[in-house]
Amino acid sequence: HGVGERAGDLAGLSIAISAGGTREPIDPVRFIANLSTGRMGVELANEALARGATVSLVSANIDASVAGMVSPGVQVSKVSTAHELEAAMEKLAATHDVIVMSAAVSDFRVDNSADVKIKRGAPLKLSLVENPDILAGLARHKREGQIVVGFAAETGDEHVDYLEYGRQKARRKGADLLVINRVGAQAGFGDVDTTVTIVDSQGRTLSDATGSKRDAAAAIMTAIARKKSD
Ligand code: CTP
Ligand code: CA
């Protein structure tokens, strides 16, 4: 299969996608980050554009090599912190039909970040406070007919399987579609094959796909096209 078969099925749709991972400053030269490269979000943006959508990509510290893969024609804006990402997505939500939160957002930020570089020599305590849940907020304030899509990166543990954690997250977030992604030491980050399961707001499976992130992006855009024609 390829993009060709579905060419144009997203024509007329405007899609805003966040990608990458936020950075929360500790001091002017240090930050809290995560392993997200932005690859999944960039594949989503390219796939959506190829299928006829108008695409805005909000890039949160995407790896340089991945940023170079963004198709010309995707409108890119850059942010760094979760607060900046929230402001950018809320602004785009006012004008876009579909919102996709594929960025890895830091759950916490440093409450006592320093304006000058912190020196060694004394014990340091960072105080972390919770960041806003951007996806849940976008889902809560969704406009009529708008589609909100979230991701769930899950490892599972000895008590609960990763899919079940994802289904629980779907019910909690209120997004129309949630893409459950199994992550681990080897799986999930960068240029690796991935297995995604797409569920609805009740946690019911709609479809799944295994393959490259491009294959996963195609499956996600197909789920969005289907949801739109519901
Ligand atoms: N997300 C968000 N704002 C946050 C944290 C997460 O918008 N502060 C979004 C992510 O972009 C993703 C979805 O919520 O689309 C799920 O992120 P995830 O980290 O898996 O979920 P959390 O609700 O943060 O739960 P957990 O405690 O498992 O990290
Ligand atoms: Ca989280």
C-alpha cells in the first residue's frame, strides 16, 4: 500500500500537529528533557500534507536530522517549554479541524529554575511542579466537529499490560482518538519500527498497525479520515 491509494482523502482539512519533546529549564544551560526525536510527528505532518491536508507543525526541539525531513509546504513554528507548546496549540486549535498531540510533554517543570548558571559545591534541590495537561485541555474546549488526537507511550508493568494503560488513558483524556505506542529501552524512540493501536475515547480498538513510523502515520491519518466521515 502507499499514499497514492488514499491521495487527497484529507483534502480540505487543516491539521495542527505537535512534535518532539519539551525542555524545562533548570538554569540557562541545563534542562529536563526526554528521548523524543520528533520523528513520529514529522511523519504525520508529511503524510497529512501528501494526502491533501493543510498542515501546521509545532516543533518542540525536534532533532536536526529529523527537522530536515519535513516536507516543504508544512508550516513550521518552534517552541521549547510545555507552556510555550500549550500557547501555540491553543492558538492553532481556534482555526484547525484536527489537532494531533504527538509531542512528548514534560509532566513537570522546575519551579525554582535559576537565572544564572548553578555552581557545584553545595547540595541542590530542584522543586518540580506539574505542567498543564495540554491534550486534556484541548479536548475539553474542542469546537464542534473538531477532532482531537492524542498519544500514549506506555511500557506496562508487572500489574497492568501497556494496552490496558492506554485504554485507561483514552477514557481519562477525552481525545477522539488515542494512539497507543509501546515504548521501552529499545522500542519507541527514533528510527525504529513501532506498533500502534488506535482507540476511541472509550478505549475501544479501531485499528492497529506495525511497521515503520511512516506506516504508523498512514494508519493514523486513515483513522482521522474515517472519523471525519462518520
Ligand atoms: N500530554 C499533554 N500535556 C502533558 C502531558 C501529556 O498534552 N502535560 C499529551 C501528550 O502529548 C500525549 C498524551 O498527552 O498526546 C499522553 O501523554 P502521556 O505522557 O502518555 O500521558 P500522561 O497523561 O502524561 O500520563 P503518564 O503519567 O502516563 O505520563
Ligand atoms: Ca506524561
